[in-house]
Amino acid sequence: VTIRRSDYAPPTFLVDTVELDFDLDAASTTVRAKLALRRNPAAAADAPLHLDGDGLTLVQAKLDGVVLPPERLAFAGDGSLTIAGLLDVAVLETVVRIAPETNTSLSGLYTSGGNFYTQCEAEGFRRITFFPDRPDVMSRYTVTITADRARVPVLLSNGNPDGAGDAGEGRHRARWVDPHPKPSYLFALVAGDLVAVSDRFTTRSGRDVALNIWVRRGDEDRCGHAMDSLKRSMTWDEDIYGLEYDLDVFNIAAVSDFNMGAMENKGLNVFNTKYVLASQESATDGDWQGIETVIAHEYFHNWTGNRVTCRDWFQLSLKEGLTVFRDQEFSADMGSRAVKRIRDVRGLRAAQFPEDAGPMAHPVRPDSYIEIDNFYTPTVYQKGAEVVRLIHTRIGATAFRRGMDLYTARNDNQAVTIEDFVTAMQDASGIDLSAFYGWYDQAGTPELTASDSYDPATRRFTLTLRQQTPPTPGQPDKHPVPIPVAMGLLGPDGAPQATRLAGENAAQPGTRTLLLEGTEQSFVFEDVPAPPVPSLLRGFSAPVRLRGVTRDRLRFLAVHDTDPFVRWESGLQYAASVMLEMVAAQQRGEPLGFDAALAEAVANTLAAAGDDPAFAAEALSLPGEGFLADQMEIADPVAIHAVRQHLRAEIGRRCRPALRATYDALAETGPYRIDGTAIGRRALRNTCLAYLTAAGDGPLAKAQFDTATNMTDSLAALSLLADTDGAARDKALATFHARWRGDDLVLDKWFSIQAMAARPDAIAAVRALYTHPDFDLRNPNRARSLIGAFASGNPSQFHDLSGEGYRFLADAVIALDPINGSIAARLVGPLGQWRRQAAARGTLMRRELQRVLDTPNLSKGTFEKVSKALL
Ligand code: ARG
Ligand code: ZN
């Protein structure tokens, strides 16, 4: 069934208060719910009550104290329940049974390691009790939990604690009251044998908040960074947005079986352990940064998501795009803004651009879906954040802050739409933002082309910008969208120039932002003494593909531009253009050659690396295989891989002394630290190691692996060793496994590294890992670490012409779908990119998609992905 945005209808009944009573038992939990119902004034006077339900065993239902006979209960095929003939005010009491321990979907109430956890976004609450499970029904919750005291000593839910006590027969009970109205997707319950790492935070207005991170016994010493990140997030939201926390406790619970990264349930965030637990020995620098970002993201949801929530799931980006924008800005403030922006853009282009060019392309605000779970996407999250950033750029930071104040004040405790956000920004700035809805409603990545001319007689420089968005499924015709182009001009000597547009009376120094509103627009700059080089899209001011910058200019900008993003981007685009030419040569069977300018750029970057090692590491990283594939109409993953390997080796050979000197100079001497500088130094050092290894310096990686004292260095070396043949590789992998076999998060890395190793027998190795005793299809992290890492992170092997890579993925998806349809639907994605592969591969990919589609009882989510991919 396709759900359409245009079909929105308000709920027939509102639920003012909810009392929930859980009698917890892994095999059979009883849930009693008491709903205070009130007819929605916006609905028809005789409309029936509709309650969602999924897999619930109804024991009893009472309306206003009277047991409802079966003929009053109209069940639908999807498990939902309709009751007609209610008065305008009514109390419904239901009793249902559920079985947490057999719930492998990890949606609703489930068990993990003997403890109880919930995940309700988007539609999991209906797996717990009958309820209008939609975000525009906001209620005040009181929750009572009863369980065995010995096995389930900790009982948590949303809000503030409100008493606890004995329940007889070895059982105990706790009550939680959440004073803030919330939609059902923010409900949470966590119970089990957990320990807390605790701290406190005093808000700006003086509220004393107890902070707790709940983990399994033994993990207490790995929560420090998460706690620090939480306190920094709380301070930042007060400083930047004036937003304070609003309960007496803030609980975080970490669980190793979790579908996503984390969840912002009111007062009780639930996190994948991956985004909480870290130590020097077990966590990479990427892990530290991921924890900081995700902790911040979930905390920031308390205002952008919880206090102000979404009317319906089509508005998902209202909270996700905005909250990603907020977490990006937080991380930028905590470390290097430039490097953070580069990483975010890398991520956007690795995941969102291909999505926007594939069969699942959808607008930031989709028009329809079959399974909403499939729309927690890079488009809704990352592109959504870019659209918020466009508005921020367009109206400026000060007006944006006023807009946020207005948005939260107007919409507090309400379920609203993207219009409410845009309107607040418009009212606060006085700038008409109506054209920005194009960014929310149109799928596809706009292509921006620039051309220019210089007239020495008039000293005028004319810059012409054009835009065009390619068609996407269901949206053949596209309209222009407003594109802010942050830019500047450089003189022939590389010096930045002040700019004056025709009609302005004074020149502006530094970066200025042009707004391209139509399909094509020319901007005339006056008083330009010599032909300049324009620097465009500084800071990646819009999520577009910029085309038509010549290689000469890219080289010039990579050296001279004042904007670090454009310097990095120009180097990247230069390398990409060279590499794509090499791919064409490889396809024709011609020699690959070498562009000496690349080695020169590496040498220059290394020479200047001391100033900003993190930036240097980014600048030294060649465009990834996925990025290159995305630049090609028809990708050639095998040729791309060969070219990239060839280039790495060639650069490594030509720059060996400088790479080696940098590698040696950056050896860790003092204590382990995780600040931006220390992380940057490790990143740069490991980038050098990769080039040196590619150039044939095998022993270096082995030596680093043997002596590393932190996970970043250990894993960097291991991933290089995993790409080689023979005994050293097998020994290192075995050593690593023996050392870490008891640590799931590290074992995930062990699986991933092997899944991504481009060894010639990669598929056989991956199949063998699939039957390894430590592999567990039911655990999402583990499934992703093998299946996802192979299909998305090992393109040259996944796309092996035998089709065995595709077959492996389809086999895994078919096996996983009945266990956890949500994860299965996510993993099947790479097969959907068949249009971007040559016919021989495309045919094999479609055959596997068809095989998945023909599987009986496919989940809605997997069905949607596969059927849309085959259209
Ligand atoms: N709201 C959560 C977050 O962004 C993600 C929840 C995802 N749930 C899902 N069913 N896809 O932090
Ligand atoms: Zn979120």
C-alpha cells in the first residue's frame, strides 16, 4: 500500500493522557494501557476511533469501564483496530500480550542479552499496544514497570522518576512520569541488569540535571567520552540557541542490538553501543568523532524533534535535516570547521548523490512511500541538512537564530510541517524564502555550470551561472532552485581581490554570495584589473555538482584559494579528472601514464602539512572508488580500482622520501590524546603509510601493526595488510581476532576490514566469514560489518563479472528479511544501482533483484526497495 503526502487527514481522536503498565517477562509481557480520548475538533463528529496494532494479542478492551464485546472490535489485516460509536470523551483500557524475546525485528519491545529495550520510531509503538501511532497525536505518559527484581534490577522510561517499590514475589516496580506531551514514537522503556555512569549538569537557569549512561557491567570505563560529549552538547545548545534541557534526568542506554545509530526518546535516549563505548585500545578516531556527533544529534532532538515534532512522516526532514545541521555546526565548533565541512561533503557525495541519481531518488520531503523506514535516508538527513544550511546562508546567522527562536516559540508542543519552519525563517529575516520549497520538493542533484569572460577595455568580468537538474523517477521535469554561490576572485598572481558588482558603489573584500535564481544568470564585476580566476561554491555553499572548471584553474585554486574547502575540492576534482581519463585509457587497454602534477601536489601538501595535519590528510586522499564511479555514466569498478591502485603506488614511489619523513616525524611520543591535532596527526601519518605500502614498503605496515598502542593505528595497518597476499596477512588477522574476540564492536571492524579487502578471492573469503562462528545475522552491526561493508565498500569485488558478489548479497538479504526486514531492506540497496553498470553486470544484478522479489512473504520495506529498483 502506497501512502501519499496529499492524503493527510487529521486523527479522529486525540489522546490527552496515557497510562501504561508493563508486567515484564521475556516470553510474555503484559501491557495495560489506559487512554484518555477526546474527539478531535478537526474531525467528523461520527468518525470512528482508529488504533494501530501489529502482532498484539488482545486480552481485553474496555470502553468507559465496560468490556467491549467482539462485535465492537473491527480488526483489519494489518493488525489495526477500529471502534465505532464513541462519545466525544472516552476512556479506553486495553490489555495485550507481546513476546519480547522472539522479536527479532528490534522494533517495538525486544530483548538483547537478557535485557529489555524499545525502538518506536517510526511505527514501533503499535507493536507494544493499540494506539493511534502517528506523530500528530501527542500525549502525557505515565509508565509503571513491574519485573523480577534480581534479573531486572533497573527499570527506566521517559520523563522523571516518580516512585519505586516492592511488588511482592521477588518482583519490584517503578513509575515514571513525563510531564511533556509527546508522540508515541518517542516512548521508551529500558529494563535489565545495567549499571550507570553518572554525572550532573546545571542548566543556565539553574535546573540540576542527573545524567546517566546505562551500560552492561564491565563497560563502565568506556563511557567517559560520551558523557563529556553530552555535557558539551548541553552547553552548546544553551550558548548558540538558548535552548535548555527540560527534565530532572537525562538517561542514555546503550544496546548492542540496534537497527540504527541512536534514538532521541524523551529523557531516555537509546544508543547503539557503537556510539557510546570507547577506549584508547578499542576505538578509532572515527569512533570518537562519531560518538561526539551522535550524542549531540540525539541531545539536540530534544528541541528539534521532541518539543517541536513532525505532523506526519513526510515531514521527517523537519527534525532530521535540522538536527543534522545542528550537530554538524556543533562538531565544527568543537574542532576544525574546514575539515568537518570536507568530511560532511565527502559523506554527502558518497551516499546522497548516488541515491539522488538512482531508483530510490526522492525529494527531501517525499511525496509517497510504502514503508517509511526506507526513508531514513541520506537525502532526508544529509541533503535535508544542506537545505537548512542554504537557508542559513541566505538569511545569515543572526536572522537564522531569530528564526529558530520564533520556530520553537510558535510551535512548542506541536506537531508541525516544513512550512512552519520555513515561515519562521522568512518572518524572522524578512526575506522571501518561497523558492526554497523547490529544494524540499524536487529530487535530483542540480548541476551548476559556470562560464566567464573578461574585457580588458572595460575592465569588466562577466560570470555566467547555469543550472539544470536531471530527471528522476516520477519527476521528469525540473524547475530551477535558488542556489547561493559563495565566491571570490583571485588575481593572476593568486592574490584575493575585492569584488564590486555592477550597481554597487563599494568593493567587498573576501567571500560574497551570489544567488542564482533562474536557469541562467550573468553577474558583472567592475574594475577588475586583469583576468581573474573565480573561486566558486566556497564552503560548498549548495549541494550541487559544479561543472566546467578547467584543469588549469583547478590546479591554481588548489594552491592559491583562501577558502580551505575550495583548495581541497580543487585538488580532488583535478585528481578525479586525471583518474577518469586513466580509467578510459585502462578500458582501451592503453598504458595508464602518470600526471606529474599529482606528485607535485602531494609534495607541496606534505611540505606544508605541519600547519594543519588533518587538512593535509584530507588533501592527500585520492578520490574514492565510489566517488569516481558516480562521475561516470556507466561505471567500471574494476578499472577504477586498478587506476586508483596504480596511482597510489606511483605517488608512493615518486614521493617516498617525503612520505617517509612525514611518517617518521609524526610518530606518537607523548600520551594518547583525542583532540583535533592528535587525530589529524594520526590521519596524516596513516595516509603516508598507505602510500608507502602501495609503493611496496610491506614491512612498515606490519611493524606498525605489531607496535600500535591505539586502535586507529592498529586498524590502519591491518587494513593495508588485509589487502596483501599470504602469511603476513593471515597472521595479522588471526592475531587481531585472538586479541579482540570478546569485544563485539572491535570484531565488527575485523569483519569489515576483510569484507572490504580487494583480494582476488574476496567473495570466497566473505562467504567463509558468513559461516564464521562469530558471525551473527541477527545482530545489525555484525550484518552490516560483513554484508554492507562488502557490497558498498568493495566495489571491484562486489561487481565481479561472475555475478557471485550479487548472488551473495541476494542470498544474505533473503535469509535476513524474515528476521529483520528493516536491515534487509537497507542492505539490498547496492543492487539497485544496476542502471549505472555495464549491461553484462546490470543483467546479473537484475536477476538477483528478481530472485529477492520472488521470495514469498517479503517484508514491505524490502519489497519497496526491490520493486522500485526493477521498474
Ligand atoms: N530518529 C533517529 C535519529 O535520527 C533515527 C530513528 C530511525 N528509525 C528508523 N526506524 N529508521 O536519531
Ligand atoms: Zn535524528
